[in-house]
Amino acid sequence: MSNVSPIGVFDSGYGGLTVLKEIVNKLPSYDYIYLGDNARTPYGNRSFESVYEYTLQSVKWLLQKNCPLIILACNTASAKALRTIQQKDLPSLGHEKRVLGVIRPTSEVIGNYTKTNNVGILGTNGTVESKSYLLEIEKFFPDIKIYQHACPLWVPIVENNEYASPGTDYFIKKDVEELLNNSGKIDTILLACTHYPLLIDKIKKYIPKKIQLIAQGEIVAASLQDYLFRHPEIEIQCSKNRQLQFFTTDSTKDFDKHSKIFFGKKVNSIHVDL
Ligand code: DGL
């Protein structure tokens, strides 16, 4: 892929593929490179320092791959590493490059979905404890009440390919009920983890029909389209040959097998050591 400057998409594992899928649907002409740090997933229960260190390594690797723009398609990395990377690291790594996350674009629109102004958020421990959504949503929709609940087992369930297993229902029901016990007024639940769309059918079983579930893929894709339109100096750097490349820090066999479910198409990945 010489002369290719792809848009980089990063996640701790498979989850970011649910976002990449929507991005490619909306913006098919660009080149993309996906990096899943499957060897070290999940990030959700890790310390701030570890998530920052692992994410920075991944960002550096994507910059070496000539990415002018990188999307952290991982809420945990967006919550714990993005700001430091943008402010502290990027100026010396490549001041003309950009790293964006998924929390801000989601926060910008979440208020358009709720009628009761009561929103539930399901995410990893890292995302919930960071309070990033509370801080971001407050800026755009100060009247909205947010109820957060961490689901520490959901990413391991998905990464281990157990999302459709009957045993998974126990954890889905428990976590969804714990979130909804906070308030009877919640009418919108945000799946604030890019792995959770794989659990959507099970989640729907345990929430009243009047509550809408919001996944981030389409929101992030629309936001990226808008960003590229508003930033022609970045857009011009992104090559357009419709090429897709997938890299994983773990087994390519496992990645290729499971990725089809997240991405919707067969994937041929390459192993990388960061
Ligand atoms: N997909 C990541 C997110 O959106 C999962 C984080 C993890 O590895 O626990 O938060």
C-alpha cells in the first residue's frame, strides 16, 4: 500500500469494527486501516496509566502507517487516553495529524433522542468511572439527567464469542435492571461501548419497548463525514482507493473468524507486535 494514507481506526479488540462498518458504509471511497489490540483486551478494567500507554503505542503505530487521521473507536480509550494524546503527545508526534474519539460526537447528539431528558448509559468500568460522558453531555445538553451503569463482564463475554449464549442473559438482565432501577423516566439507553451492539438482541429482551437503544456506529460515521467536510486540510491527506487493512496484536485466525460478525464481511488480518 505505498502512497496510501489511510484513516486509522483503533479499538482494544473487535468492538471498533462495529464503528468501522458504519464508517465504510457512509464513506466508502477512503482507505482504512484497523488495529485491534486483542492481545491486551479488555481495557475496561485496566488502570488509567495502562489504557493510556497501550493506546499511545497503538496511535504511534498507526502514525507510522501513514494515517493522517485516527479514530479511537473505543470509549475506554477515548475516556482515558484521548485528551492526553491530543494535548501532550500529538504536537511532537505529528502536529498536522489528528486523533479523534467517540465520546464527543455521541455527546453532541444524544440529547436529540430523549423526550424525557433522562438518559441511561451502559459502558465499561473505565468509561463510567472517568465521568467523561457526564462532563461532555453537560456541555451540549445541560438539562439532561444521566444515569450510568458499568457492565464489566460484557466485553469479555463478547470477546470470548459468548454473546449469543443462554448464560449471557443472566448478566444482561442484571445490569440492565440495575441501570433502570435508577429512574422510571429513562427513555433512551446509550450503548457507550463499541462491543455492545453485538448484545443488542439480548438487551432488548430486558428493557420496555418504549425505551430506545442507541449504538454509536452511525453517529460516529456521520460525525466523521461532517469533520472531513469542515477540515479540508485533513481530508486532502486521506487517500481514496477503497482499501481496507486489518491488523491484530493477537491470533489472526481468531480475529478473522470473529470479525465477520462485527464487520459483516470476511476479513483477512495481519499480526502485529506493538
Ligand atoms: N470497545 C471498547 C469500548 O468502547 C471496549 C473496551 C474494553 O476493552 O474493555 O469501551
